[in-house]
Amino acid sequence: MQTGSHCTMRTFLSLLLQLLILASPAFAQTTAVDGFTARRAVDQRKWEEQFRAVPAPKSAREHLRVLTLEPHMAGTKEDYDTAIYVRDQLRSYGIAADLREYKVWLNYPNTPTVLELITTKRQKLSTFETVVSGDPTSSHPKITPLFNGYSASGDVTAPVVYANYGLPNDYDDLKKAGVEVKGKIVIVRYGNSFRGVKAKVAQDHGAVGCIIYSDPADDGYMQGDVYPKGPWRPGASGQRGSVQYLFDYPGDPLTPGRPAIDGVPRLKPEEATDLTRIPVQPIAYDVARSILAPLKGPVRPRGFQGGLPFAYHVGGTNDVKVRLKTDMDYKLRPIWNVIARIDGTDLKDRWVVLGNHRDAWVFGAVDPNSGTSAMLEVGRGLGELLKRGWKPRRTIVFCSWDAEEYGLIGSVEWVEELAGELKEKAVAYLNLDAAVAGNQFGASSVPSLWKLMRAVTREVKDPKTGKSVYQSWQDRAREQRSEEERATAGEARIGALGSGSDYTPFLQHLGIASTDMSFGGDYGVYHSAYDSFYWMDRFGDPGFFYHVAAAQIWGTLTLRLADADGLSFDYTDYANEIRAFFRETVRIAGHRNLATSFDEKAMNEAIDDFAKEAERIEKARQDAVKSSEREKLARINDALMKAERQFIDERGLRGRAWYKHQIYAPGFYTGYAAQPLTDFRQALDDRNAANAKESLERIVEAVKRATRTLKAGHE
Amino acid sequence: MQTGSHCTMRTFLSLLLQLLILASPAFAQTTAVDGFTARRAVDQRKWEEQFRAVPAPKSAREHLRVLTLEPHMAGTKEDYDTAIYVRDQLRSYGIAADLREYKVWLNYPNTPTVLELITTKRQKLSTFETVVSGDPTSSHPKITPLFNGYSASGDVTAPVVYANYGLPNDYDDLKKAGVEVKGKIVIVRYGNSFRGVKAKVAQDHGAVGCIIYSDPADDGYMQGDVYPKGPWRPGASGQRGSVQYLFDYPGDPLTPGRPAIDGVPRLKPEEATDLTRIPVQPIAYDVARSILAPLKGPVRPRGFQGGLPFAYHVGGTNDVKVRLKTDMDYKLRPIWNVIARIDGTDLKDRWVVLGNHRDAWVFGAVDPNSGTSAMLEVGRGLGELLKRGWKPRRTIVFCSWDAEEYGLIGSVEWVEELAGELKEKAVAYLNLDAAVAGNQFGASSVPSLWKLMRAVTREVKDPKTGKSVYQSWQDRAREQRSEEERATAGEARIGALGSGSDYTPFLQHLGIASTDMSFGGDYGVYHSAYDSFYWMDRFGDPGFFYHVAAAQIWGTLTLRLADADGLSFDYTDYANEIRAFFRETVRIAGHRNLATSFDEKAMNEAIDDFAKEAERIEKARQDAVKSSEREKLARINDALMKAERQFIDERGLRGRAWYKHQIYAPGFYTGYAAQPLTDFRQALDDRNAANAKESLERIVEAVKRATRTLKAGHE
């Protein structure tokens, strides 16, 4: 169906009126859409507005209700049921959708974990969450006991050491305090890093087991009232989650770099380098208290104190011993992505990919199904446009990922399977995960998409403030700044992409420009049985208005990218951000007397050249859009898409070849948070001058490749 | 007795040897003493070393034991007994000592305070501290119940509002949360300001009563193990203390600016502007918990959460009401300073004044009697030198202050009585208060004495590290710096003098160069019955080595100042510090769009001129010392002494005329902490351009006066 066929007299007159308005100088300010010819901008605005009128609280709420009826951990029957629901909903909107199955290595607890205090007294400790009055699903019989994805099985009894957040500097502090970790069970608290880092660092220090608890200082009563009185973690709640070493490589542990499909050879489990070998177990703070309170040994070093009402000690003596027995059922299990597609018209082989995972540790109302609900509303909205005659220029792909919780498995396997095609075709990947936990918008993305993200959030109304989402976001950022920062205020910051969600394979394995965003809030029930429909209805998004806003932003972003004449990619922001990263890193190098170990000048020149070409291609893009030069635009668009690809170095990062992006990757010891200019920065942290030199050379090469790509696009 | 009369053949030979060493180039480095001619430096070193050999753990311990046998609140029989002990000890060392009595307005609790929960349930709450096993004095029958010095009497019943630290911005936060304070009883926590500020701000906001509790996050279990297991505040401990508005004026409330002696007219108590009119009461955190836990109303704003194990709410609803009844016995009561003196030889009318208070809320092992013990050891050491023939050039005055705890009363009355003489004669005032609570040296002083303080701490060995106190202090400061700060590291910072101890009348009322210092540590029992000899023996200074070190530093500083040929006052540091204060304040003015409201250039020029004269007089001093020009040195020394006096503006600070120093005063809302360039900074905080202009003009005048004084001293 052609767009023109709907051009009735009424729309014709409307179009005429718009063309007249277009001629007035005021128009350009209010109706211009970056990357669209003046004529197409009018249409674009119309479709976007029509799209945004579709997502509704009632249907968003209903999606979430259905998706969160049962615990639906990856690979289970209930997980499969949600895949079918998503597929069928999308099909009902007129969007072609299918399941894609992989067989991947997953563990479930075979029997619930045994945790027992041996001394000072003998006492069984709970590894379950309790029923909460008022929350109907909290008594669901199928709620999984507390366990960690990819924990090893094991049965260990040993004295306990409290190691704070379980990061390398915490172990340094323990060493200074004369506390030996080898042969002990460490208890660490959640926070400040991905939990897989905690497991690895514990194992590397010779611990025989690792207990991870949620301290009330971090997401319990010290943050606010606890569930069900408030949104924060109650004493009986623990945080499930994967302890895969995803900073090494994510996805199926047995098929690194390749899809988990028939015909691909699998590693033996003992060969997988992203799996811990010690038992790891999450517990609640009411339970942790029984272990922490009687600990002796030195009083904790600075920063170790948490929110339980006593002075924390680090232990390491024989006064407190526990037994930890984990019994894991590891198998190859099926998982199911749902992949849906709206084919593009003239640019069918250019893809805009939207993704959100679907599997949850329990009910997953926030994480991830608020995102799934928003995706279905995007689908419903675009379906509505299709019915009205709209067709995207570029192909739009919807992905409902499975097994993200275990290690981004659904997205990684798909990206590994379609790597060749994605490298050629993917314009951008737009991720949502825990989309709505409150009303505070936040975003991360590659810098080339900052301007676009800001532009799109200007189009969507914040349900609470009535201003635009952009304005509310800026206002909040401004409030959080110090007086001094306010005086020199710029725009609200868009963060760097680290890891912990499904943009990782797109950006960091293939070099596809990616975004992530969410409405955050007071969310203390992460990865617990209380991340439920009831919680969302009461605290996260009563009224479901922010689910609607999330769908509106996501869909508008999709429409801009799918339909643009000249893609709104701005590499000047990218150049400036790389320059800022580099300056900061050079400053650190200075403090470590490593400032002469690398070629600072070469990097600065590379950035300058990159910035120059960024400006030139931007000017070329603007000109080509104005003059509607199709062929020129095609070349420019491809250059803008492929410049990001140039940051990929096929040799991969040092010691973890799966990660190939030279600017963005998760830090080895953060796991979630990005460590920009990754290997260069790591070399400085390691005080390794040779590595610093080599890593920076690779980065310089990457920046130069990107520069050449931009240059070729507009010359 | 003349020094020469002890010159036996042996000392003559020793002197000859020293003179020979003096001729070698290596000598100057190791034996030179700033401000002393080469010949006198040899003597000086000898006397200093002999002095430092005297203070001993055994006698320091015995002083403290005797001083802390009984609670000795100002004006009591037991307080008088400690005065006699100090006087008689000093006399026994050969130092003339006498009592000086004043009659001042003091309150004791007539009957113990009644604190009662009315709703949600009726419950009497304790205003006593409990007996602690192991600490023999904790069961002393005369321990005063918890009360605040200068609380009003009152009997109020009202709903409770939790107001965090009770500072203006906390009330702003409450207002934003829609919580009304008028007519309520506020409960606030100790910390971040002098407690009198909390009382005043509560009263100014219409509260009818004010309860101040010690939160476990601030000095209880979240800092470490609680007493008697560790040094931190246990759940049953409260912090006594004065709620006088000492930021308005300190000293006897009824005789502001004048001594509380016969013949001086007294205000009526209702005329005293430094007294609160509402009942104020300190309580322990075990008791505060009963009030805070049931509070409803909004969840606390950011920063309000303390260390009790629940989410704090701010209250303000009728759910929690308490009754607070304070019954104070106000009277004119006698207090006793002990004043002792070693007359100088050729400069008898130049005084070096040492001071430390003696009165305590209960036993006061740390606060203040660790300082009293150190002072007695200084006296014993100097007494020993006197016996060996030493005589100071300048007069040394020892002051054991009374009623400091109520509002620096002993020192303020004495300074007010001797103001004329002190202005003429006082070279410096050297304060100690809570001298030893651990092993971490810290100091505050006017910048002109920084170099001297650093030099003196180089001479004293740190008992724990075996390095000099200076080196240990630098090492610790370095450890606490970030990597970046370390890369640009200077010396350990000497703080600014605010208020809260007896240097205030000397520096801020008269302009006498002052210092303060202490060995700090994990000290959670401040102003409680557990600040006891047992606590000190077990946690604060087991072995009493740091009492000895404190006496060694204090005495060496005294010897340097008392005997110097050319006083080690460095006004270059002072000029640099004023410049830094001004830059920082201008920066703040910029953020508030007040940068054009004052004459920045005039101030910068005044500072530049001051810096130039500082350099010149320093050169003149060095030259005059080298050439032993007595008359020139007398003029230079007097200029160095009197330059500080020029920072006094007799009109006083805005709205609080007692405070006259233009550079240093406590902030109106800090109470303890200094707010440099006080009125200028306050005007910026008030966003009052006219005040900012006028205040800075006064500061410029003061700096110019100081410049002229320095200039006149060396020309």
C-alpha cells in the first residue's frame, strides 16, 4: 500500500495549509525535523503525532498484568508462554513475528541452597523470600528460591570474611588489616559492580564460597520505607542474578562468538572461561545479619560499614563458620527470542532494531516487562500507522530477547548468528530493559545519537510535570547539580554504555550505534519476587502513564531513524566526548607518571581530524537534505552508519577478544559501568606502559578509520 | 638568678664544642633555630631538649586520675577542688599561681528533665546514662542527668518533627515537604554545627521545644564498636553541652564585653541575647528511637536518614506527641580560673599565654583534662628548667579556665578584665582543650604561626610511629588525599580557628595570634559520663604517651616564643591565606551574580601590599637576627605581634559586635567552624550586595592597617 492512496481532499487541504505555514519564517523553528526535507517533515510530524496518540495506560497495564502472572525464568514453560503472547500480540497489530530458538547452557537450582551457621551457634538460614501481605503473587508456589545464575554446585564449610562490595580494593583493605581470604567463605554486599565481578574476585583471592547479600544501606530501609509500606527492599528479600563473567564474554558460555545452534561445536563446560567455579549464593539482609553480627576480627576499614545496626567487623577468625551447599541442575535448555519485522520501502536493507528482553528471575514487572509492555505499545502504534497507510523507508525489527538475565544470551546468540547481515544493514539498535521503575528519565547512548535523543524527548510530554520529558529531565539534572555546576550548566548528561543489557552485542561486538533509556525511581525490589505487578501498580507507575511515555519516546525515535532522509547522527559530539575521555585519562596517566609512555600528540591529531570530518559531513548532510539529493544522502547515511563500525578492532580487547569496540566497553572490575577507551585506561590502572602505548595506538587507528569513513561519505 | 651562674667548666667545654660545630657548614641545617641568633640557638636547643625530657606518662596519668575522680561541672565544690589541685601542682614546680574568681550566670538541672511519649503510646523516656560494666566511675552517684547548659525551663507537649541536623537548609527541606514546625517539638541530631545553633534555629522557626540526640551514624555503632567494647557512643549515652548562642557573644550572658566582677552592672537574664527561650534537652539514641520509629509524615528528604534501622520520617502529624519538661536552677555562681606566671627577664611585658579549661560536664578525661594534664607536665618541665637556671625572656602565663563548657566563660571574663593589658602585651595565645583522644595530630592557628607550628612538631617524636609528629601528620594527610591531590601535594593543612574553645576571646575579641591543637582519634563519648579515666586508659591513650607528646609540643612552642630574638611570625602565609579565602569567596559571589557588588580590585591590591610588606619584614627580621640588632628586633617583634591586632575592627561584626576580627570568626550557622572573611561571606550568603560592599571595605581597611603596622616595624 502506497502512502499517497490515503490523500483525501481533507488531507490535501491540510497539506496545502501546512505548505503555506512552511513559507513563513516561524515555521522552520516549530515544524522542521532534523534530517527530513521540509516537505517530508510535515508528513513525519503527522505520523509521529498519530503514533503517539495510540499507546494507552489501559493496554500497557494489561500487557504487564499478563506478562507477570507467573514466574518466567529463561527456558521454562512459562517463559515460552510469554514468547507466544508477544508474538501473537505483534501479529495482531499486523506485524510479521516469529520465534527463534537457541539451545544454551543454563542452571536451575536442583534442590534449594542450604545455608547454615555452624558456629557460634548452629542455625539453618533461609534462602527463600517470604509472603508479603497485599501482594497476591508473593505467595505463588513457583517462585524460585534465591540462587545465582551460573553459580557452581558445591558444599563448603569455612570461616567467614566480610569483604564489603567484594572489589579488588576491598581485598587490598582486608590484606592491610591482616585478614586472609584463602579457604574462607566471603560475604559481600551488592552494589558498585556487576555481581559476576564479585564472584570472580572472590574466587581469584582463594575464597571457597561467596555469599552476596543486599545491605539495607544500599537498597533497603536506609533508602526509604520497605515493601509493602514503601518501594524499598524488605528484610526478607534477596537479589537473584547471574554471576557469569560477562566482562569476559556474554552469551551462551559454551559457544563464545558463535550462535548456539545445531552444527556449531560447543565447549565443554569446564572449558568456558566465563563461569565461576565456586558456589555463589544471594541472601536477604535479615539473614545476613545472623552471619555479620557475630563476626569478630578487625573493625571494618573505612567504607565497609553498612546499614545494619552494629559496627561491622571483617571476621576471618574461627568464631563464625557457615556451611554453604549449592546444588545446580545444569543443562542445555531451549530459549526463545521473538523477532518481528516491518519491511522498509526504498531502504529495506537498512534496519532499525528495537530490543527488550522478556525473561525474568521471577515476575519481572519492572525488569524487564515494563519494557516489553512498552514494546507491544510501540508495535500497536506502528500497526495503527500501517493501517492508515504509513510505510517506513527503512526496515524496523522488533526483538523480544530471552535469557538476558543469565548473560544477554538471546541477543548475543542472535547477533552472533546474523553478524554479517547486521554489520551491513543495522543503522541503530534501540534498547529498553527495566523501562519503568518511576518517573525520572535517564538515557545512555553513543554520542552520535545524543542530539536525536534530546530532540525526541522534546516531543513527548512528561505525565507528571506536564512539561516535555526533555524539560523535566533537564530540570532534575539542574536540581542535582551544585551551585557551582549550575552556574556553568549545560544539558542533562547522556551516559556511556557499559554492559548489563542487550545493547552490548550490538555496540561492543559489532559496532552498531546504540541507545538505552528508562524512567527510574525508588526501586528496591530488583531481582526479587516483589518486582511484581502489585509493586508496579502501587509504587513504580500507578496509572501506567510512564509506560505510555516510554513507548512514545521509543516509537518516535524509531520513526525518526526509519524515515529520515539524512540520518541524525552527529559525530561532533562523538569527537568531543572522545577528547574529554582522553583528557581525563591523560590526567590520570600524569598522576601515575605514565604520561610519557604513549603518543599523546598522535591521538590529539586523530581526534582533531575526526572532529573536522564530523563537521564536514554534517554540513554535507544538511545541504543534501535541503536539496533532496537522494544519491548523495544514501552515501552520507551509509558513512554515518558505518563510522561507528570503524571503532571495532577485530583483534578484540586485551584478554577478552569478544569485546571489540575501542571506545566503549564495560570495565573489567565494574561489569556494568563503561570504562571508556577501555584497554588504554586498563593499562594505566595496571601501570603497564607498554600496554598503554599499544592500546592507544589501536584507538588512534580506530579513530582514523572512522575519520576516513566519514570523509569518503561526503567527498 | 642569672643564667651565667650555672656555667661550670663542663658546660663551658660543651659550649666551646658547640661553637666549633657551629663553624661547620652542616651545622646550620641541623641546629639553626628560626628567630634565634646562632649563638642563642645552641642554648635554645639545649633547654628545649632538657624540657622535653621531663614530661612522663606516669605523672601525666596521675594528674588525669586525680582530675577525673569526680564529676566537676563549673561552679561546683568538685570543680573548686580541681582548681586547688592545679594551683598547688604549679606552685610545687616553683611557678607562682593563684585563683581568679568570677560570678556568672549558670544553670544546673533543679529536677531531672521529664521526657514522655504521649502518643502513640504513653511511655516515660530516660534522661540518664546507664552504668557500664568495667568503667568504675560510670556508677558515680553524682553524675549529672542529661541536660543542656543554658536551656530554658519549660513544660511543653506537642507533636514531633524530625529536622535532621537542625540547620536552616534542613528547615528549608521540611518546608518543601510541606511540614510545619511552628508549635511543634523538634528532634534534631548532633553534628555539623554547634548545638546552640540548633536551639536558635529551632526557636526561630517557632518550635516550642528542642530535643537533640546522638545518632549512631554520627558517633555510635556506624563508626565502630561502642563503649565499653570500643570507643564509640553506646545506645544509652547522650551528649550534654551548652546551647548558648556563642556565635552572638560568648562568656557570662549577663556581662557581655565586660568582666563578671563586682561593680560591673549585669543585664537582667531576659535581656541576654545569647540565651534560648525554649527547653532544649539531649537524649541517647536508644531513647530517640522510641520517638523516631513511630513518626509518620513524609519520608525524610535526602540526607536526613541516620543510622537507626528504619526509614526515617519527618513527622509533623499528630501520631507522635511528646511532653518535655525542663526545670533549671539558674543562679549567679562562682567560677575559678587558675592563673600562673613565670616572669620574663628583659621582656617581662611581653606575654606568651597558655590556656586550657578545667571544668567538665562529668569527668572530662579527654575534654578537657587531657589538656590539663599536659599543662601540668609543661609546668613541671619548665619548673625543672627554672631549677637548672633557665629564665624566659618573655613572661609565660598559664591559664586553667573554668566554665568553658557553658560558653568559654572563664577565658572570656579574664580577657575582658585584662583587655587593655593583653592588647599591649600578649604575643600569642596557645590553646589546648580536648588534647588527647587518640594519636592523630591536628592543629588550627592563624597563618602567621603555621611555620612555627610545623617546626615545633618536627622536634617531637610520635610515640607510635617513631617518626616526628610532623612526619606522621604529613603521612596521614597524604594517605587521606585522593590520587590527584597527592600528585600536587603540599603540607598537611593547619585549620582556621572558628570557635568552641578558649582562643576565641583572644583572637576574635582582641586580635591576639592564637593556636589550638590536639591528638584526635575514635572518640564517641564526647560530653558523656563515659569520657572517663577508664575510657582514656583503654582507648584514648593507653600508656599516656600522647599526653607526653602534647606537653612536649606545647612546651616547645612556648619556649620558642618566650625566648626568640626575632619572633617566628610569617605574614606571607597570612597574605596567601587571605588571598585564597578571597578568591574562593569571589567565586561564590560569581555564582550568585554578586561579583560586581564590591571592589575586588581594592582588596586584591590591599592583599598584594600586605604580601609585599610581609616579605620585607621577614627579610628585616632575618637580617636583624643575624646581626643581633636588639633595638631593631624589638621594633620588628612588636610589629609582628601587633599586625594581628589590626584585623580587629572596634565596630565589630554585623549584628554581633563582640566579635571584632575581620578575617576569622565562627559562622553564624556553624558555631564551631570558622567562616573566613566572615561578614563579607555572610552578606553573599544573604545575597545582600550593600552589605557585601561595606563588609569588604572594612576588611580592606583592616588589611591596610596590618600592612602599615608591618611597614612601620622594619622601616
